[in-house]
Amino acid sequence: MILSVCTNPSIDLTVELEQLNVGQLNRVNSKVVTYSGKALNAAIGVRRLGSDSYATGFIYDNDGGAFSQRLDNEGVKNTFVWNKGGVRINYKIVDNRSMLTEINDRGDTVSLEKQNELLDLVSNLSKKASVVILSGSLPKGVEDDYYLKLCKTVNKDAKIILDTEGEKLITAVKNGVYMVKPNLRELENIVKRRLTKIKDMVDSCKFLLNSGAENVLLSLGQEGAILYDGTNCYYCKSVNVAVNSTVGAGDSMVAAASVLTERNASKEEILKSAVAAGTASITTPGTNLFYRDKFEEIYEQIYVEKL
């Protein structure tokens, strides 16, 4: 079983415009509303790839039931720590060039009591998990070291895949995690410099490996991804597809990497599946993630090379 822990769920409102005119009237061409959150997206991706998926995390009294319903519809088992208040609303604005502008809320405050409740819940649920996904931002009231606390709580036999950024990531990897999945912008923010060459990207991944991560899955957007374990480094280039929305592509990569990790696949297969899932995801609108048939179609078109 793969356990996904979502600390900051969101209602994602994705709107498409001809172009974003700042300070002027903008008219919506279409919109998609999704009950989302990075780890919940990953949990759905895990299930679509045929693995047993379980989701947990924080949820709120207002609108919380819609999240459980979506997961139920996807065949994802779920149980949450419930909080007073409402789920945050994130706005994803996509123009005719497929340029994405995001406006993300933080979510209502989670008390220390509820934070401890989730730690206990993850401790129990992870006993049956082979892989645990920790992914996303944190709500108000939760300190940056909370992911470190979650890592310490996870059963030692489960492999942790961590997808967050900044101080949350740097702090959590100190406990040792199986894999981290930064994108290029997030890695640049960590090492505090621009990275334009593959060699510099790989060298910068060493910082996370030296900090406690066993593997770094570095997303390069439409250019594909790199998987590096300190000894072997692999690169997989993506293919050109019609872009509907890039939202959820990273979550799809995490889902595929988790499934292939659970199946004890090779590093090459993990990377290839992650790129296929991420690429398939951008062909769907909003945060609808990828579908199995598109994933398999793209998987057959891409290949992995050793750097």
C-alpha cells in the first residue's frame, strides 16, 4: 500500500483566458474546479496506475466531504484529521500560450492538538505502507519542521518520497528520505544560483543527497527529468504534446515514481514512468492528472539515457 499525506488540501479553480491583462478586465473562456492538494493528486495517480492507495492528512469542516467523495470515486481509501474552518482556494490562470499564473491561499489554522493527531494517525497507517508520500505546502499554524516530524513518525520499513520546497525540504531530509522531487526552480532557490547546464543541475542535486536524501528526482518541465543517486545519473527527455494545463504534472511524477518504487523497479524504469506520467498529465485540463491509456502511449515513445 502507498500512503499519501496531504497537509494542505485545496480547491483548485483553473481558468483559461485568451491572455492575462494585469489591471484590466479579463473574461474567462473556461474553468475547471477540482478538489485537490498535491498528495491527494498523487494518491489518485497511484490508484490509476493500479496500486493500492490510501490518503490522509488535514481536512476542514467546510467542503471537506467533497474531497472524500472524489477519493472514493477514484477508489482511494481515505481518513482525515478534521479541523474547523474552510479549505483554501487556489487560482490557476492559464493563457493562450499555456503560461500558468498561480495565486495560492494558505488555508485556515491547524491547532497543535490536531497536528499531533495526524502524527499518530500516520504512525499507525504507515505500518501497512511500503511507500509514504509527503507532499505540498503547510497550513497556517504549522511550522516548517512539521515534515521532519512526519518523517520521524513514518514506519522505518516504508520508503519516504518527499515533495515540498525551501526550508521544509531542507529540514526534513536530515532525517533521511528515500527520494525528493524538486523542480528546477525549487532547486535553484535551494542552492541560490541559476542552473542552465545539466552538469550544474546534477552537481546541485548533491546538496540534497549530502543532506540526507538517497535519490533526487529533478523535474525539468517539458525537458523531462533527471534521477540521481550520487553514483548513477539518468536523464529522460519528454515528448511534445498539446498542453492543456501543467498543474498536477509534478504530482503525477511522484505517483508514478512511488508505484515503480513499490514494485522494486530499476532506476531507469522509475524515471521513465515518472516522465510519462508527468507528460500525460499536462494533456488534461485543470488538475485532472493523467489517464492510464495516455500514460502508456507516452511511455512507449520515450527512453532513458545514462549521463
